[in-house]
Amino acid sequence: MVPPRYAPRMIRLLVFLAIAGGLAFCGSTVKLGNRTFFGHIRAIWATEEVQDLKEGVKDKAGPAANKVKKGVEAGYKAMTEDEKKAAAAAGSGSAGSGAKTPAPATP
């Protein structure tokens, strides 16, 4: 009997999930001194130095992130306008059953 082709990938996925689950369990329950691993991460994340780092990254990356956001919004707006024009052009013809196509869903 030949094993299915998906068997190695499924076994790899199950091993990965078991390791990830074990690390999450150990990170949240095993004490390393007076805190767990995740407790240490939380304490480090709350320090003044890390807060300064976060503010610095926000100041430096903020303009770039805003530029990307504006570009995505402009692309989405152009796409929806093109879809509306195409729908209007398709609905104005005399061929077809006369049934209108549903409008695209908007987020």
C-alpha cells in the first residue's frame, strides 16, 4: 500500500503544531526566576528604553506608512470607479435578458 502524497506534509504540520503548542505552554507556565518567559517579555516591553524605541520607529516610519496608506486608498478608489464605469457600460446595451448585474460589495 502506497501512502498518500499529502502524508509527509500533514506529519510536518502536526509536528510544527505540537512544537508551537509546547513552546506556548512552557512559555506561559514555567517560571524563569520570579516570572514566566512571557512575563519577562512583557516586563521588557514596558521599559522606558523600549518605549523610546517604539516612538522613534513611529516617528521615522510614520510618513512612509501614511504614504503607502494613501496609495492603497487611491488604488482602491480608482478600481471601484473603473468597476462602476464598466457596470454602467455593460448595463446600457440592448443585448441580454434585461436582468441587472448585482453591484459589487463594498467594505
